[in-house]
Amino acid sequence: MSLIPAGTEVSYTITYLQMDARPDWSAQRLPEHIRLERAIDPPVWYFLTLYDAVGRDYEWQDRFDQAETDPAALQAFVRDPDVVIWTAMGNGWPQGFFMLDWRQAGVCDLAYFGLVPQAVGQGWGKTLLQTAIATGWARDGVARMTVNTCTLDHPRALTLYQKLGFRPVGREERRRVLVHDRDPSLFS
């Protein structure tokens, strides 16, 4: 199998999703070896480390670009009191994270969610996503939760978001130049 080389321009689709009511399910318990740590006033390097560990295989690059072009805006985003990073720690190292953004009144945006490659397939990603959703809805005044995913993300991401109650509200076609070699089977 040949890889799609870095430097290749590809098309991808972003799907915007939202949930207009608290889900009627209860989040399952995370495995005993996983604990959630809330980052308090985190430095940008911490966010970028998680962002890279989770998103490298899915071409998450936009925040690195922002770090170069507008580092003050990235710092303001990461350290905003209405933006919170939760890290799933297991066996002494980060195994995934989610980031919730409550800056827009009445809305919680699941800005980022994912597992590091070594944690994918261990059977608790859905539980972490349920925890992220429940945490987002727990803040007073939330009337809607939003998230977006794209065809460069994990091939089961869109299905999982929908299974847990998000519904598509828009799609957008885009193009980007790959930063990393890609397995063509990862495109959905």
C-alpha cells in the first residue's frame, strides 16, 4: 500500500453538528486506570502537545499555523476562563483530551476531542466522549452543544457524534496540502 505523500493537495469535507437538548443517556464510568485532569491556566505548549499527539494523524495543523501567525490570539483562546482542557491521564501519560468552549452565550462547543494513537481501540473513547458531552451540558445556561469533524479525522468520528445525539447542520468542502504522509484508507 502506498501512502499519499506530504505536500499533496487533497479535498475534504467538514461536517458541522449540534445537539439542542441534553442527552437522555448517562455517561459511563471511565476505566479505573483513566483519570481526568482539568488544566488550570495552561500554557500554549501544553495545548499544542495534546493537539499534536491526538491530531497528527488527522492533519490537525491549523493551531500550529496560528501559533506562528498570531500567537497572542492562540494564547488568549487557550487561557480564556471559558475554554477548558480536560486531559485523560492513564498510566502516567496523556491518553486523550477534550476541550470545551463556552465563550458564546448559551452554547458549548466541543472544540477538540480525541485519543492518542496508542489509546485508540482500547474501548473507552465513546465513554470519554460521553463525559465530554455531559461536562459541556453541566454548565448553567447551555442550550446547545456544537462540534465539527471532517473527512480527515478518524473514519468513525462522524458516526459516533451522531450516535450520541449530534445532528448535522451544515457541510463545507475544502482543500488542504497534507503536512504528513497519509494512509489513503483513512479518508472516509
